[in-house]
Amino acid sequence: MYRKTSALLLVSSIFLLSGCSGGGSSIAEESFVVGSGVQTFIKEGSRQKAPALSGMTLTGVNYTLPANTIAVVNVWASWCSPCRAEAPALVAVSENYPDVAFVGILTRDNLVNAEAFVRSKNISYPTLIDDALLVGFKGSLPANAIPSTIVIDSKGFVAARVSGIVTIGSLSALIEKVKG
């Protein structure tokens, strides 16, 4: 009798607890994957063409990633703790490499929170608000975690990805490697 009662209590507890999961979270927060910081670099000749990146930014301006320039594309959301942690590094590297185009892609976020995030972190480069742009990276190095940072070479090919937080040193080294 004791075993049946214990088993019934255990099963009841599981159902009760599972009913409470995600109480204050959004679907976006529940379904995102945190990257481990793994870097992937693709040798020239094995790279795939990056998708065209253009669209409306957080500031309401139409933006098109310039051709024939090295670019750093960062996928982020304001509710993402690792995104908040890496923002100062991205700002610093963008200032250290004025010849490199930096652009963010906002994913699964609301515009008010994202705008506040950009202001508080002093992010001066544009952020595109259409996360459907990420589908274009599917055949090369998809942004499979938040944050993800992709480096595009000057010929418009995906050269590298960091799945997770970037540091000043790691991103600077990737840019230098892509510059070759």
C-alpha cells in the first residue's frame, strides 16, 4: 500500500510541477539555445555565399549591407543574458575595425525592449528587425544559437561563426584571419 501511495504522489507531483513550467517566460525565452562559444572557420574556396542582408532597422531606416566589405553579423535578443554580456565586446571591436561593417539581427524580441537595449549598450551599428533573414544562412553556417556571430568575407561568403558569446580577442582574431 505504501508503494502505491508513494507512486501516486510522485506522479501527481510531476503533473502539478509540469503545469507550472514557463509561468513567466515567453515562448521565445523557453525555446532558445545558448551557444557554447565554439568558433567555426571555413577556408577560402569552401565557403558558401552569404544571403543578401537588407531591411528595416530598429531606428526605422532601410539598410543594405555594403558589398565588397568584411562584415560581422550578430544575432541577438534583449532578453538573452549572453547577448547582454557580449554587447560591450561587439561595440569595442566595431570601433576598433571601422573598415568592417557590423550589423545586428534581432530575433524573437519586442522592439521597445530592443531599442532600450541598444541605447543602454551604446550600440551604434544598425540592427535589422527581420529574423527571417536567418533562413538565408541555412546552407552555410546557420545562426543556431543566441547569440551567434557570423563573419562574412569581402567577397560576400560566410567565413566564420561563433555560436555563443564573443570576446574582443576572439572576434578580433577571426576578423584578422578573414582579412588574411
